[in-house]
Amino acid sequence: MDKGESSKKSKRVLVIDVNKSTSEAEQMIKGLASEQRLHILQFLGDQVCSISDIASALEMPASTVTLHINTLEEAGLIKTELTPANRGLQKVCSRIFDRVIIELPRPVEEHDRLIEISMPIGNFVDCQVTPTCGIASESGIIGLLDEPKSFYEPDRVNAQLIWFRHGYIEYRYPNRLPPKTILDSFQLSMEICSEAPLHHKDWPSDITIWVNGIEIGTWTSPADFGGQRGSLTPDWWENWNTQYGLLKVWQVTPQQTFIDGVKISDVTLPELNISQYPFITVRIGVKKTAQHVGGINLFGDRFGNYPQNILLRCNFHPDED
């Protein structure tokens, strides 16, 4: 991959998780629930404008613009400040975000308990990778391209995109499963795709997941996706490179293992021995001997199309015996 750079500014993205803050989401939705306020946000773009500038451009009374600006500021969508003018001070406005993502409430079974841990993609503890390979942050390339030594750079913790031809990267999640509980399901989700030169719409790759050293299943990625920019992909990232992946979900139950709800193996939860260790090891890789050695692109929460890292979810219930 020719993972080039430019000096363009990255998109400013706000992610609101309704599961954590309903009041923030309500305020944001209120701010957006007006055609006139949307016109103001569109007009502002990357500009810093006064109330009179906005009123003149949009042919709205200054008093009306002021009311809308106050609502947008309360919603956290714009910021204002006072600057010197010909006669005293004037209020100027600027837009804070270019994209707002609202994560809707997730259903949780009444008697279930849930553990959810988000792992930044740069927080791997072990790796063995082969070129083409590299790491990119939200603002630029980390280390050198096609140099496996760069995977040991301290700045790798800021990674938002990781790619390699074959090999693996490995993570350790804290084991937060309480004592005297029974695990009902183990789930991993991530945005991922193949790794081709630049990008390629027909580039299969057999991507395998291991948990605590147990191979739970392989998914064949159909492509290295490009041609259309990822919604979160930073502006400095060149158009001809990989842009986004697919959100894939591996789930292990007491009976078998699934990818996106489709059975892929007979591996069961007891085989993973989750309760036996203080951490949970997750390895993501492409075997050198795989049928399709098409590499991996792994996306962070500010690259690609999905604002998430590698998400681990465990459902459990108390052991009443």
C-alpha cells in the first residue's frame, strides 16, 4: 500500500452513546431539530462568522439568528466568543463538529449481566507481521512503511489503522468476570478487511481469531475496500488507499461459534477457559498457510466507517448453585 500523507485537517467527529448519556443526546437532537439551525451549521462550515454575517447571508433577522446560535451553543455544536468590532464587541461563531454519530440504546436481557471492554487497536502486546505493513494514527504514519520494527514504536498506542500481509497481532483484555458467575456468551466485534496494494474489490483474505490460544474461527474477507471515502477516514489519507472495512462479529456460546450469526466452528465457551486467567488473550491474524493470504486492515474508532475499537462483550449470570 502506498499510504501517503497530506496536510489536510481531519474530520471533527462527535460520537454520543445514548446508553451512557441520554441528556447529552437530547440536547444535541434538539439543536439539530430545526431547518434554520441546519442552514446555519452548513453556512458556518470551517468559517468563523459574526451574527450579522450569518443573518445577511441567510436572509434571517439578527434576533432570530441569535436565538438559534444560543440553542446550538447549548447543544455543544458551536462555540462563540467576543471579539473587538468597530463599536465595542461582537459575537463570532464557529462550528465544532463536521459529523455527529448517535449510538442508540442497546437491548439487554432482564436477567443478564454484561461486561463490555473497548480495546484501542494500538494496544497490542505482541505481534508478528510481514510487509506490506504499517500503522497510521489520526494525523499521520507511525514509523516507517513496510517495516515490522515500526510495530514496536511507542506511538503505536495512537494507531487508528493497522495493516499487514500475514502474521498476527495479539491483545490482552482484563478479565472482569465476577466470581461465582456463569458465562453465557463471548463476543468480539471489529471493523476489518483484506490488505491489497492500494485497494482491490476482489481480494479475498482468510482472517482468523484465536481466544486464549484456541482458534475459534476464520472469516474470508472479500475485498480491500476503497473507491469511496470512509465516513471517519481522516482527510490527509489519500483517496486511492484503503478507506473502510466491514464490521464483523465473532460470538462463542456454550454450544458453538458464530460469525454474524452464522455457525463457523464447534468451539464452545468451556474450551476457552475464560475463568482460569486474569486476562483474556485475543489474537487476530492471517496464517501463512491459509488458502487466501490476503492480509488485514484493522480500523480504530476514528478511521473507516464505524466509530468503535475492538469491542469485547461478555454476557453472564450468577451461579445460584
